[in-house]
Amino acid sequence: MAEFSQRSEQIAARGGELNSSFVAAHGRRPTVVEGMRLRQVATIATRPEKSHRSLAELTSNWRERAAGHVPEDEQLAWVSSLAGRNDLPLLHTNDLAEPILDDAAQAVVATVAEHHSTYGRQNLLAEAHRMLHGVRFASPDDRVAVAEHITDLAVARSVVLTPPAMHHTRSGTSARTGPRAFGPRTTSSTPQRSSSRPKIACSKPGENTELFG
């Protein structure tokens, strides 16, 4: 694994140097957001120059690097033996306990709040899917159902800024004169930001950041 993870090791080493420099300059450890920015700097600083190499050249190089661990004449058979090696059971919607999903929702809210001053449900849903990326489910429906449930829990952990509609207005209803008083306020086919989109604020105690989607 270390043979083919040199890029990650370079980023980690450079990130450690930047963290040490930050502590020396500021007398404290970087916050989560500052740490992410330092890692971004480390990623860019250690990024090799782009070069155009054919797949054949890359494959030959990978084989040479792997030869120190697996003899070259056995590499194909070794790779083929890895197929289906994951013995973990496929997850269904009801396999994850509520405390686990609640912890996931808390992590989703924390991650989204770090990147957005305001956010909506779609931001939470996207982050939930990113969090579940490496989890193996029995079917796509199970994955979607778990992501939706985590999103619902994440919304419950947030403060909705936009008040819910107090009444139902029949679609297409309008005033006889003057500007339209009811129904859709835009007639253009061009998508526009709607004031009815829910605005959500992180409910973390002591945090005043307003969040919008």
C-alpha cells in the first residue's frame, strides 16, 4: 500500500510542516477550517508537473513498482484473486441503528456548515451521499433511503430560517388587477432564485452563522 500511496505521504508530510509553522507563528493549533486550507496548500505545493504518458507506459511503470512485492509473472493471477474479496455483508435500509445515523447527521451538518454560510436540504443530502460513498448497500434504493434519513436528521439539527407557508394557495390564482398577488411570481422559463426556498441555520449552541440553501 505504501508503494502506491507516495502522493498521500508527500501531502501529509508537507501538511505537518505547515501545521508546525502555523503553531510557531500564531501560538495555537489551526482550526478545522484553517487545517483544511493548509492541506489544500500542501496538496498544491506537492503536486507534480503534468506530463502526458500513454496507458501502456503507466501500466509498465506500475508493473515495475509492484515487482518488488509480487513477481511480475504472478501479478495478473494475484490481481484476479482480489475479485469479490470483500466478505462484509451488503447493508439494507434497516441495518443501521438510529444512533449511528444520528452521528452521521451530526457530521453532515458540521461539514456543510464549514463550507457554507447558509445552506439548504440539497446541500445536506449531497454531503450525506458523499459520506456513504464507500459503504456497500444491497441496492440503490437502500442507499437512497439511508441518505434521505440522514438528511432528515441533519435538517432536524438545523434551524429553519424561512417560515413555512401558513395557507395553501391554488396554483394559477392571481389578482384581477395590478401585479400577481398569489401563485407563481415568475413567468420566465429561466430558473430564478425563489424566496420560498428553505433557509436553514446551524443549531450548534453559541454559533450565530446563518445558513441558506
